Amino acid sequence: MGDTTPNPIHQDPELDRPVGLPPRRGPIRRLLRWGGFGCLLAIALVFGGFLRFADSVTTLRPPAEPKADAIVVLTGGYQRIDQAVELLQKGAGKRLLISGVHPTTTPAQIRKMTQGSADLFSCCVDIGYDAIDTIGNAEEASNWIHAKGYRSVLIVTNNYHMPRSLAELSYVDPDIEFIAYPVVNSDLKSRNWFTDPNAMRVMLAEYVKVLLTGARNITGFGRHTGLRSANASGQE
């Protein structure tokens, strides 16, 4: 009979571990564990950011005595334009740009809506038809500001829209002083706005847009022109 070698017995390394010491985790389990922690941390940061955003928006107030070289109002509601025209009448700025007006809207219609005087609109109000979104508002405003030689500008828009507007304006024109003049949204006046589904939807949607704007301005990815003239020339 030939020599026979018994099969070696491989002892489970976990049996050699001291009593009370937890078993070793495999790389997949460790990856899932840390991935779960990462997801929880990301959710906490996003939620905390939303609370901070909501607090800053709902506590945003216009300056007591607004004064700048000029005024820019971003369209999106007649309440904004009314407020901007009133600021112009009070001498808060030398001239007013109404940015992002629909091409079918005439200056006469805007003047009638705001009940502003014909002399005021004739001398000191410019209508901007080129912007199609907030990026376009910033580009249109920047072109107008440099054409007029202004250095400080009051920005009039809704309070929830102000953070994103200032971010776009500062990205396009970092050397200009932009002064926020928020128009308070009626749905956000109450301290319990978060119980109103419509107000909550507006705030959440705007917060997501603010995050996307920040990411786009940092990376440059997905940035586009928001001007009708540029889009039209690109299609030719």
C-alpha cells in the first residue's frame, strides 16, 4: 500500500479570535455600511440647508432707505414691477430696467398696469425683451448696467427668488454691487407657511434650483445662455 497523507484541516480563523471581539466584516458589508452613513449624512446636509434657506428667505427684508445708481426688476409678477416703479418714483435709482418682458407685452400695457406716468416711463424706464429665464435676466441686466455705466443696482424680485437671482447676477458680473430689495410673497408671510402645500412646493422647488445653480456656477456644466437673441442666432 502506498503512503497516504491525511487532508489538512483548515480551522476557521474566527475561532481563534478572542471571546467578545466582534467578527470581521467583509469588504462588501463595510462598503454598504459606510455608504449608508454617507447617504444619511447627505440627507441631513440637504435638509439642514433647506431649513437655512427657508429661514433666510422668510426673514429677508428690504433696506429701510434703498439707494443705488439704478434699479432692475425681474419679471414674474406685476407686484414686483409695481414696487420697482414706486422705487423709481421715490428716487431710489436713476433709471429702471424691467427685465424678461414677454415680446407681446407693450410698454403702454406695463405703464397702464403700474399706473405710472407717461413722462416717467419716457425718460427713465427701459423694457428688456431678451431674457427668457433667470440666467437671461442676469445677462440682460449686465449688458444694460455696463451700457449705462452703473456701479450699484437695486434688484427687485420675490423674496424666495432673491438668492438664486443674486447668485446668477454675481456670477455674470462680480464687480457690481447688487442690493437686494425683496418683494414678500403673500404665501410666505405667515410663520406657519410650511403647513401650506402651495408655499411648501414653491420653497422646495426654489431650493432645488438654488442647489443646481450653485453646482452649475462652480463646475460650469450645463450652463446656457438665457437670451432670445443668442438662441436665435445659434439656430441660424
